[in-house]
Amino acid sequence: MGDPDSGQNWGAENRDGTSGQNISTAPVNGHEFAVVTSPPTAGGSQSVTYDASSKKAGTFKSLAEMTSDVTPGTTQVVVPLTVTPK
């Protein structure tokens, strides 16, 4: 019968609902559809936030590492952290 929250609606969307595609008519009983997606593309970025603290003021370095099943090896970036007194 379609999606009860949006009237008559048929299609597919990603897990968080930020991307999807609808089909214009109801699928015929017994028919099957395949959702075909492509892998991620290079060049994207992602931010990860976190809290850090220190008992003394100063500038410190933190080594951030990332591994992926899409790219070979481990990416490492030195992230400078500055702690200021309260």
C-alpha cells in the first residue's frame, strides 16, 4: 500500500534517508526490483569530533589514523592541539 506517512510512495532510500529514488507507479504483484549502488568515490572527507583535556597549558600533537576497506594502507595526520589556561 505504500508508505503510510507520505501517502502512496514506492522506492528505496539509504539508511539515514538522505538519498533515495521513488518509482512513479505501484510495483506489480510478483515483480522483484534490485537496488544497485556504486561504491564510495575518492576525495571525500569526514570530520570526527572529540573532547581532549590536559592538566597543563601548551601545544601538543596528536596522531590521527584512519584505515579503510576501500583504500590500501593507513592514513596518518598529525593534529596540533593547543590547551589554554582557564
